[in-house]
Amino acid sequence: MPDDRHVVEAPAVVFDSQEELQAAFSAGGLTRDFVAVVRFQGPRANGMPELHKLTPPLSILQGKGFRVALVTDGRMSGASGKVPAAIHVTPRRCPGGRSARCGRAT
């Protein structure tokens, strides 16, 4: 990734799925700098699906000169190398104050 892409300061655009991001991209609604936040993709939400469909549209936008990045609680299995990304971001604590493993008391 080029050095000038290591920091992206842009408004967040929140999506609840990779399909929602793809629909916004297809409709032409993402032609600007932004940080895509794709939430509800972690193990507690829906089993942590592979989010490989996010990289193509974000890479295309980046190629057009837009500054884009990704933050998600999901996983991408190494497919995120072209776009700055923070993946598998999860809360430090689970509901009720238990540790991040959600089965162990603190």
C-alpha cells in the first residue's frame, strides 16, 4: 500500500452488510472520500462471514483517486491488502462486563 494511504481522514459511512456497501457503490453513491464502517459481521452478530466482496468496490474508488478505508468487526482473510483496513474489530467486553471470550467472568 502506498505511504500516502496509511492515514485516511474522511467521514464514516456506516453499512450493516457488505451487500449494502455494494448496492451503494452500484448506485453511484460512494464517489467521495470516506471510511466504510461495516458493522454486525462479528461472531456474536452473524458468525463472522468472509467479507471478500468489499475489496473490489473500495479498490475501484481508490483507483479513481478517492481516499477510502475500511473498519469492520468481520474478517477478510488477507484480501484487504489494497485498502487501508482495520478488520475483526470487536468490543473488549461482552454484555454484562464479561471478558472478550464472553463465557468467562472477569
